[in-house]
Amino acid sequence: MASDQDGFDYDFVEPPDEEYKCPICLLVLRDPHQTECCGNHFCQRCIRKQLDTSPSMVCPMCRVSNFTTVLDKFFLRKVHSLKLRCPELSNGCPWVGELGDVKRHLDPVSGQCSAVFPCKYDCGQRLLAANLTAHFAECDHRPYRCDYYCLDFSGTYAEVVRDHVPVCPRYPVPCPNGCNAKGIQRASVQRHLTRCPLSMVECEYKQVGCTAKINKQGVASHLSKKMPQHLKLAYSAYVQLSHLHHRESAEVESLKQKLTLAEAELSHKGSDLASIQQRVTVQDREIKGYISQTQTLQAELNAVHSQVQEQVKIKNELQQVIQKQSKQLSSQQLSVQSLQDKLKARDFEVKEYVAQVKSLQTDLKTVQSQAQSHLKSNEKLQQEVCAHRSQIKSLQNNKVLTSQIVAAQKSDIEQLRIDIEEKDLELLCSESTIQELIARMGALQQSLKEKDDLLCSMNSSLEGRMAEVRTLEQSVALREEQLHALQAKYGINEPDCIIA
């Protein structure tokens, strides 16, 4: 369907006449404007668009420039009186009315269109146009974002309420301790608990044995109420620490005595260490000599190893050369095998060629016999042609004689006419003589007519003979062409050699 600014593209009860259609968009006119130059009607938007895009500002119909248009209200009423079906007929509305009432009929608030439309959010419901706006505002499938400006999730209303709200980090939750704080975001609960006045904390005298847990508001009252108990716990802890101090002091004295004995043993062992160091120095010298010998042996071993590597390289190169030569030998063997196969194929082809030559020789003999028979038949045809030509000559002679007889009879008829004229002039001829002359003239005319028929039949017979002669000549020419073709095919130059 066209846009709201183009012509009307509705399902009209009767096809509108051409006068109701815009010459530009070819639809029923919307806001028809009439031109002063030629009186044609155009849609308001179509004619303005035409003038905006045309640099010459000419009328689309009569090509006049600098023209004006005006809204034709009378023609507008005629257009609005056209009958049409509801644009939502496919959705179930059977309304039929005038074009001017279609906007009021489709109004979502006051309109009476009974068409049902599917929800644009694909929830599966179909509703009247008047109920669509309210449904769109409440549909569980409508696009929805978290009300608490959480940018981590967006989806349908049902998805946000079902999946996101229970875990939304910005959703306000009450304090787990039940304090009067409000608007605590779910992500800030732990931070709030660090300063919540109802958070449970341990007593400051926990280290001396107080196991009480109180909220932050009751810390001062707990310390004041439990002060005697805290002092007793502190005194008992002091007593335990003093006993522990005495035990640790005794242990320190015993450790000092053990340390003195260990120092004496260490001084005695120091002399033993000096002698050991001298022996270690001697052994270091010997080890250095061994190391120098080992280095020389390592150098010799490296030299031997390098020689072995060179020999391995030479061995590898020799193996590569052997592999290449073996590949070349295998390729040469394959080429020899292929040449043997080709030689066998050539031998087979030579045998086939020999068989073909033998068959061609037999064919040549057959063709020579056919050529001899064709020559004999050609001679017979030439004899027949000569006979037909002699017959044609005799017919031509008969035709000449017949024409001479006809000419003589015509001269006789002329003479008879002359005689008749003379007899008529004389007026003394009797009636019987005149009748005899008339009968004689009729007989002569009949004879002349018969001669003419005979001449016509001879002409037709002559034409038939000529056609037969032409057919025979064509047959002879065809046989001669076949004979020449056979001679050219098998290299025969003269027929005499074939006959021989």
C-alpha cells in the first residue's frame, strides 16, 4: 500500500474512472489540486514533488512553465464519495463506505472497525484496534528495561521480571539485620553490613576468653555490664602468661648451657676442619688436572664426531645419488615398457592397415566391375537417347508437314471464300450450288479443326518426348558423375584401363 502522502491505494467497490487517478502516482487522488494551464488534477504531494525535482518548473501534462495549482474542493467531494471496502478486510472487517469516512472508521478511539490485529510483540493475542494501545502498554512480551537503570540486561517485560529482577544488583532490598535503612542496593548489602548498627560483632575481650557476640549498638553496655568478668578473664590470662614465662626462662638457661658445650666442640672441630681444607686443596689441584685432560679428550672426541658427521653426510649424499639413479633407471624401464607397448600397438595397426588394404583391393575390383556395368548401361542409354532424338526429328518433320498441309488448306479456304464472294456477286448461282459450297466450306473447316487437334496432340507428345529425353540426359549425367567420383576415389584415370 502507498504511503499516507501518496494517492489512495484501497480496495474500491467499483474500479475508479481514470479522471479520479493522479497522472504521476497512478493512484486515486489525495487532496486533488487542479492546474490553471490544462485543468488536470494531481495529488498535492505529487505535483509539489514534481516541481521541486524539475528545474524548468513545467507542467507534466501540457509542458507549460510558471503555472499555479489550487485545491479543487468540488472534485475532492467527488473523490471522497467513492465506495470502498475496509482496508482491514483481510483482518475480518466487512465495512463498506465512502472514502471520506475511512479515516473516522479506522480511528483507534472512536472508530468502529471490527478488524482484529495480532500483537506486534508476538504474544499470540489478536485484539481490536481500539484495544491495541492498552494491550501494548501491558503486554508481557513488550520490550522492557530494568526500572533501576541497570544496563546489564534488557529484554521483554516477562524476562526482566522473571530472570533479572531476582538478581538485579541495583534492586532495593531490606537490611538483613532489620535496621531502618532504606534503598539499599543488592550489590551494596555487604558494604552496608560493615557499618550497620545492628551488625553482630565479637567482644573486645575475645582473646582473653569472652565468647559473647553483640550488635554494634550494645557494645558499650556489654563492656560496662561484663567488666568484672572481663577483669577475671584478664587476670587468669595474666597468671597463665606468667607461668609460661617462668617455664620459658628455664628452657632458655638450659639452651645457653647446651650452646656453651656446642661452642667448645666447634673449636675442637675447627682444627680438624683446617686439615680437611688442606686435603681438599690437594684434591682440587688433582681435579683440575683431570679436568684439563678431560677437555683435551673432549676436543679429540669433538674432532672425531665432526669426522663421523662428515662421513654420514657423504653417506647420505651417496644414498640420494643412488636413489636418483634408481628412479632414473625405473623411469627408463617404464619408458622402454611404454615403447614396447607402442611397438605392439603399431604392429597391430600395421596388421589392420594390411587387412584394410586387402579389403580395399576387393572393393576396387567390385568398383571396377560396377564401372564396367555402368559403362555398358551408359552406352545403352546413349543409344536410347539417339533413338529418341531420331524420333523427335521425325516428329518435328511431321509437324512441319502438318503445318504445310494446314497452310495449304487455309489457302484453299481463302480461295473458297473468294469463290463464295464471287458467287455472291454473280447472283446467278443456284441455291443448290451455294449449299454445296457451304457444305464444302464446313467440311474444310471441320478438317482444319481436326488437323489443329492433331497438331496439338503432336505438340503435347513432342513435349513429353522432350521431357523423357531431359530425364535420360540427367540420368546419364548422374551416372557420369558417379563414375568420375569412383575414378577419383580409387585413382583411376581412364575408363579404358578399367575395361582392360
